[in-house]
Amino acid sequence: MTADAPPVGGSCRQFKSTKTNVFGRQNLSYRYQLFSWVKNGVPKLKYGYARVSTDDQNVNLQVDALCAAGVQRQHIFFETMSGTALERPQFKACMQTLEAGDALVVYKIDRLGRSALSVHQTAEDLRQRGVSLVVTTLGIDTATPAGKLTYGIMAQMAEFERDLIVERTKAGLAAARKRGRTLGRPNKLNRAQVEKAVELLKTDTKGSVAGLFRVSVRTLNREIVKLQAVARGKMALSEVPDALS
């Protein structure tokens, strides 16, 4: 959802529609803003994203910080959801709204995700789309040279985290194999059940036999392929990949 309070601050699009004499003395700040647009190019909109993990937390602090950074309140998306959640509807809506030249403003970097890898993926997606990222508490703005440097450091941290995850996964798999553990998901049917299913298939359909053992036809086919591979002596039953089905 987006905040429904009156807008705070101004935007280029608002400025274009105003009939106020911007060269008047009482509008000195707008004069400087106009000169900045002429020099640096007309900016597009700023959108904000705020998130809290539980209903007990309050989003007002983040919203106030985003407004102070120049985001209009109606352009702020916020939701109550964990940063590790795979589906964040408001975050998805915010990302879909952003266009090239826009800026995404967040209060803290962890509002984007709980790991350096997920944050880097989001930042990289924004960079490729021509959208800048602003983090108010860190003073990061990827539209500036300092912001680009920070982004580069963040990318290196994400790569480091990715390498650690791969290394830990490989070490865990090797340790499991050393202890004799069978990796992968357990078989739905044991060998005796598969042999019984093969016998039943001489008179019954695959659908009825699969229903008898409470598995899908696809699972039945996979287990039969495993049994056939074992019978041919090509590999152990637990080593037959599911892809053979």
C-alpha cells in the first residue's frame, strides 16, 4: 500500500504545473532548483520503500526519513513482512513502478533484504534499469561517484558471501557422504513396493497402481526406472538421478 497522507516536498512534475513566478524573490529555492535541473538534467520521481517485520513495529520513522529525502508520501510503498520472505507484494509493486531516471529511497540497506547477496541482486537490477538507489542512513546515492564506489564494495561483499555459501555447502555434502548418509530426498517407495507395482502393472493401469500406493504416476515411473537401473547393475538404487524419469 502507499501512504495516503498529503504529499510532502515537491517534484519536477509538480514544478512544471505551477503558475508561480519562480524568478520572484520569494521563490529563491525554486530558482536554485531550476538552475540545478538545467545543469544536471531534469530528474524523474523518487519512490520510497519502507518495511517492518512485525505488527508491533512502527513504520513512521522510516516514512519520515523518506519524506525528508524528498519522497512524496503517496510515492511510498510500505508493508509488514520479514525481509527473508520470498514474496513481498508491496516491494514487487514498487520495483514495477520504477522507471529509468527514477530513484528508489530506503531508510536502511537491510530494508531491501536480509543478506548482502539479495541486496546486491536488487541493486544490480536497479542499475541495469537506470534507477538510482538512495540509502538515507548511510548517505548512499548510486547516482554519485561516492555512491558508485559504495555499490562496488557492496558487490564484492555479495560475491564473498556467495563464495562462502558454496564452500559451506560443498563441505557439508562431503561430510555427509563420509558418514555414509544418502543425499537427496528419500524414496517414495521401497524396493519391495516397486517390485509389487511392476507385477500389478501387468494387469492394471499405471493410474490405478499409483493410486494404490498413494503416489503420482510420475513418481511411480521414476521409481520403476530406478529399479530397472539397479537390475542392470549400472548403479546403486540411491544413486540413480531423478532426471532418468
